[in-house]
Amino acid sequence: ILSDSPPDRDMEWTDDGIQGAFRHVNRLARLVEAALDHLPPPRTPPPADFSAQSLDLRRAAHRTIVAITADIEAFHFNRAVARIYELTNTIAGFTVIAADAGNAWARREALEILTRLIAPMTPHLAEELWQDLGHGQMLVDTPWPEADAALIAEATVTVLDYAVPSYSGLTYPTRKYYPTWETPESEPAVKAAGDAYQRVFDDERGVGD
């Protein structure tokens, strides 16, 4: 029901809708079960480095936290369910690399986030998956997940094209990429940088000024 229509609209009950929800619930259970033997223990500290693929998975998971939190607060439950479907597909399409610690850590993080996000819709399944993932504390007693600001910041990339002369006299076209990320000033790292700037230069301007 939640996935088919906003709560303020009528909907037609269909067998196809029930079967679709049933298939997705079973897919979630299989996704967690298939990963259990390849995940680090719960509460394992994150490794120092992540591959590009692992970072993409982490960004997708943390952006889903923000989106679903907003959807639930606005009673847009059908959108929240749609985002759960999207994150499920992202995790299912993730390439597992056994020798990569960051790969396994990112996969566990994404599965735990997914499990916590489905709790308002499917609480019993979420509790079972949470226990399967190795947690002793009940999920209902676990705080709602919070997104990492560094992972949800949108990046803009400046591309510069220019010619570089070589020692041979030939000129080669060159392209360089300069990414920048917009991070809220409430983020501790940004606030610390602003405070340091003000102390050094005795200037009250903000970080982005």
C-alpha cells in the first residue's frame, strides 16, 4: 500500500502489487544472507582508503538516508519505498572484491543503512536482518541513521582545456579537472576552518565569502 500511492489518494488493490512487495521483501533477505560470510564484524572501524566503487556505494547509501528522512517527514511514503528499491538495486549491483577491506566495509555499511531505513515499513523483517548482521541490540532501540555530510556534499567540476608545449617543440592538448564540494558551514570541519581563518586574519567573513 505504501509503495503504490501517497496516503491522501485512493488506490486500487491489485494482486500484482502484493506480489511485487513480496518479491522485494524476499530479495532483501537474500541480499543480506548472501553477504554475511564476506562482511567484517559489526562496529569494525572504517579502513583508511576506499576504492571509487566503494565510495560510490557509500555516497548512495548516505544520500538515501537524507532523502528517505525527508520523505517520511513529509508523509511521502511511496517515494521513500521507491528510494529503498533504488538502494537495494545499487547494493545488489555492487562488485564484491574479497581482498579489499574497504569494499567489504562499505557493503556492510550499506546493508545496515538499508536495514535501518526499512524499519518503519517492515519492522519485523528489519529486526530479523539486524540480528542476522550480528547486532545484539534490537533495531528498535537503535537511533535513526545520520548521513555523513562529507558523503552527501554535491561536487562541481571545473574543466580547463589548454595546450602544453613539450621539449620536442610539439604542443599537446591538455585537460585538467578541478572538483570542488559544497559543504554546509555547520559541518565541524568547515566551522573549524572558518574559526582558524578569523583568528589568523582577524576577519569576520564566512568561509565561502
